[in-house]
Amino acid sequence: MKKLLAFAGVLALSVGLASVAPAQQIGVVVKIGGIPWFNAMEDGIKRQADALGVSAEMIGPTSADPSLQVQAIEDLIAKGVDVIGVVPNDENAIEPVLKKAMDAGILVIAHEGPGIKNKDWDFELASAKGFGEAHAKLLSSLIDGAGKYAVYVGSLTVPLHNAWADAAIAWLKVNRPDLEMVGDRYGVAENVDESRKTALDLMAANPDLKGFLAFGSQGPIGAGRAIAERHMGGKVFVVGPFSPGQGASLVHEGVLAGGYMWNPAQAGEVFVTIGKMLVDGQEITDGMDIPGLGVVHPDTATKNIITDNLLELNAETVDGLAAMGL
């Protein structure tokens, strides 16, 4: 009888220990912390982590500096997380530390980093060509006659921003040869103040400047503020992705024409969803329906999952999207 009770006690202890086993740990390193786009992504990460019963956190560096992302990933490796997610500022700069993570048995998921080699999967809510061309077409529809336009990206080392810019510029060259690009692209679109100052300088130096293609969530906001200061609404047009809550007033003032985006909160949820799937040993296969992405057709050679989940930003949609917390 004593042996039976002792066995029962051991069994109860083992069940108790199993019930408090640590949850799967997911760490997501984004480009920069404290801006609306990534605040929304963090909400999505936390919400989905709670729903799936995993532990997840987002790390947002204080500036869009690739070395800060490297350090954040190093910290997650030392912590021994199960999954590292990353939204890269510079794909090449983080390849070595991502390899280190994978060598340590950590799963790696990227977003806005389709060119990364050291990853298990990258997911995108928009194709680079489609996203860039959609903005080029919108800008073209707003500008009558010849003139100039400027192009913003988050930085010259953000591959996806530059891929969007490549697609937009290529479309405009073919379809709007009367529009001339001012200089080269400007890597200011993750900073409102730099975007504003650059826009003011460009408008002062180019009286025939008629538009901005701003790829990077702070670029349209900064350029829009500059246009408002110069009372150039309806004469100079800004298009690009931005957080609706941050840009709604500028849209209604007529100084931010609109653009396209995907839901960053949705992207945050997908980080957690795919992370848990991979930790649980589930394979990503053609035709499967992944929450947040829909039916996917993954490229097993590049390890990229490209979907089209675009949301239109304009005066009719921006308030509703802002009310969703975006």
C-alpha cells in the first residue's frame, strides 16, 4: 500500500511538472520600435501568442541600425528561444547571426526579407512587383502632364523597400516617360523628421516637383507634413504605405493622397502562427490554408511564401482602418 501511494505521488508530481512546462518561446526583431506600424505588429504578436498558448515578444531597436538588430538576435540566441522572427533593415548584415541561430537549432522566420538565405521561411502579404506597381499607378493617376517625382525608401539597405521602388520606377519609365525622377532614391522613410526636411528641400529646389513615392511607414507622413506647411495640397501628391491612425488627418486635409498597405497586426499574428506550426513539426505545403495568409503556394527553393493581402488607403477607408487600431 505504501509503495502504491509513493508511486501515485511520483506520478502526480510528474504530471504537475508537465503542466508547468515552459511554453514555446518566440522572439521577433523588427526594424525599429515605438512607431505605429510596429506597435500594431506587436499587438498582433501578443494576441496570437495568447490564443495559441505560446510565449512571444517583440524587440524593436531604438533606430533602424542593422547592428542593433544583430545584437537583439544575439540576445535571443543566448536566451535559447525556439523561434526567431525578423523584419530586416539589411539582409546581408544579419545573415551571419541568423546562421548562428539556425546552427543552434533555432527556427528562423523572416518578413519583408525574401532574399535572406539563412531562414526556415519568409512570408509576405504582398508581392514586391504588385506592391510597387500599384503605388506607381496611383501616383500616375494623380499627376496631369509632365513633371518630377521623388522616391523615398526606409534606407538604401532595406531590400524589400528598394524592390518596391524598382518596380514602381520601372512602371513609370514605361507608362509615364513625361515624369522625371529627382536624383536617386532617398533613404529617409523610417523617420518623420528626415522625410519632412527632405521633402521641403526637394520642393524648394524643384518647382516642378509633383509627387512623392514614399516606401516606408514614416515617409508619407513626413512628406505630407511638408506639403501642408507649403500649402501645396492638390499640387504635390504623396502616395505610399502608412499607418492609418497616424495618417488619417493628413488624408482628410488632402495632403496625403493614399496608398496601399497590409495589416501589420496580421503579420504579427502570422509570425506566431507559423512559429508554432514549425516547432510542432508541421510542414508548410502547397495549397494549405494558413490563418492570416490564406491558401498558400510556397516556393520550396527560396523558402518564400508570397501572398497578396493588400488594403487600399484613401479618404473612404482610412478611418475604418484606424478604428481597427492600425
